[in-house]
Amino acid sequence: MSDKVIQTEAEYIAQHRAKPDKYWRGSGDFLESMKRGEQNHRIREAYLKRIKKLIKQGAVIPDEILAQRPEYQKAKDDYERYLKARHTSHANESVGVVDFRELLGYKLKRQDGKRMTEPHLWDIENGVIGVQRVIPGIRDAMREGNLTLVHTNGRHPFLSQSGGTYMPSERSINVGIEIDGILVRALAHELGHWLDYEGHCTEEGKVAVFGGSGSRGKYVRTRCYTERTEGGAELVRRALNDMNASVKEHYAMMRKLFPVVGEKSDLTLEEQVTKVRVGRYWRRPTEVFARLTEQYVATKLDRNSAAAESPLYYQKHSFYWDAKRFEALILLVEERINEAVEYISTSDRSEPAFAGSQVPNSSTRRNETYLAAPQCTGPRRSRRRKSDKS
């Protein structure tokens, strides 16, 4: 099935029945049964998957193709509903966004699209106040970076079980979830992701990431500083080597937090918070930098805040660093944060964020999309790509 001319279901089935060995793997008996039409249901399933893929890629599907079976029209309708919900949850530009950039440095909205209330505003603003005391230029960077902060109203981010999300394609951060009434203080962590992604002039590329319990790795597209530069990689190597627990202990914890299919773990409240805070990809460089950022904010404040936990929490937690080890890292973390803030504050931000109409590349995680970053100014290399990969 070509992307330009979409075959009908009948044409697709006939093509696969004529040359099953070209499109399918299996025994000789299986391929012969396909020629006889006994496997038409399998071919039809493959056709439906192809239609869904084309819809997600933005291809225009003719009405006569969608009318062949109800499930084809349903696939299109379901994806349109997904895009609408995603836009409501993450969009940088929408009717639900309140623009506080002039006053506070950022835009604000609720994930559910409902009216923003004063308590929601102060939930976010108290976190930003804490971060600003440690990183004085953060409001200017958010203002120039066209960043939207999204309050989840106690719920998880859209289609995610994490404690917060940063959406590069939207330049939006979702925070505000609660577990059994316990607030997950994720703002400093998600700002770390934002600084890692936006705060430099390195081009996009691919990187291998691995699940925390030793699961099979995969490649994702990224332009994060820690994943695309040697300086960032060196910081992450040092941080991984100095974490509180051994690699073996980390994998044991991951197996408990993310059991294999068929197994179940009874998690304490603290372990549930750890699960959404750390996530399965705890070794991924950008995740390490985000954890460094939140511990940096906590350490500099010397207390907990709406943006991060207390320093003692991190010093005793297996996925972070004790006081002595973090002291050896803190100047490197501070330097990288300040470089990122300065870069975002002084770069050309003329390109707007996409407003939810783009879809994630198949090589990215479900909640990660990547957009063409703004063009660099001065002697820096251009950050503009030839085509958007989101």
C-alpha cells in the first residue's frame, strides 16, 4: 500500500494472497493456506494497522476507504478525539491558556481545560518562587522560552503515569499530581528536562535508552544536551557512578516498582511516589539531569518547597545522591543550569510551538514529541532542521 495511492481492502488482500512469502513469515503450510484465503482475517488485521498508521502520519484517507468497514472510520474518529484531548491537556496555545508572561514570566492553564482558579495559580507560583530563589534568571528564560505551565488538578498527566511531564513539541510542563493526598513536587524536575532540551544549540539525533529493570533498549530521537554532547554525557557518567545505591540495588527496586507481566507488587505510599517520580527510564541521561536539577534546587533552598522535596529526602533516596557526593557535583550542575538559562533567555524564540496538531514520531515514547527548535543567533550552529520530526 503506497502512501500516495491507498489500496482498498480487497486489493490489499489480493496482493498478499498472490505473494504471501513476500509479506509474511511462516511455514509452507501457513503460506499455502494464505493463498487459499484461509488467512484473510490476518491480512485484514494488517490492513487495519496500516490504515491507523497512515492516519497518525497525517495522511488523507479517502472517504471510500474509510467506508469499507466501520472500524476504519472509528480509527479516524478515535485519533481525532485523541488529538483534541492532547491539545486540551498540553497545548501551548489554546483558549484555556492564561498569559501571565508579562507579570510572572509564564503562561498557565489547567490540564482539563476548565477555568483557572486562584489556588491553582498559587500552587504553580509558589513552586516558581522557590526555583527563582535558586535560579534568578528562570522567569526571564520561561518568558523568552514561551513556556506554559499546566496544572493537572491532582491527576496524572494525559496518557501518562508519571509524576509530571515536559512536552517539547508544546513547550509545556504538566505538574500537580497527588497520590493519596500527597503532592508530588515535580516542578524542579520538569524544569530540568526543559533546560536540558532547550538550553543549547546541539542538533537532534538518536540515542539508545533502556528500561530500569534491564528491559530491552530502544532508540528515540532527542536533542537533549546530556544526550547529544560529550560534556553532558560526562556529567551523567559521574552522577550515575555516585548515586546512593549500587546498580544491582537499583535494578532490584525497578523490578519491584515495575513487575513483569503476571506479577504484582504491593507498594508502600513512598514507593508509589518513587515510581511516578523516578520512572522506568531512570538511567536515561535527561532523567539523571532532571533529578540533579531538583536536588540542586532543594539543596540551595535547604528545605522543601512546592518545586522539590527537602534535601534530606534526596540524600537518603537510592536514586539520588548523599550530601558529600552531591557536593562534588553541585558546581557542575549549577554551571550547566546557568548556561541553559542564559541560552534560552538570549536566543531567537520567533518560532511558535505547535498547538497539538503534530503527532509523536514512531521512534519516540508516547508522550514525547520533538519540534524544530529556534534558529541560533550569532556564531552558533543553526538549530533549525529541514523538516519537523514530531
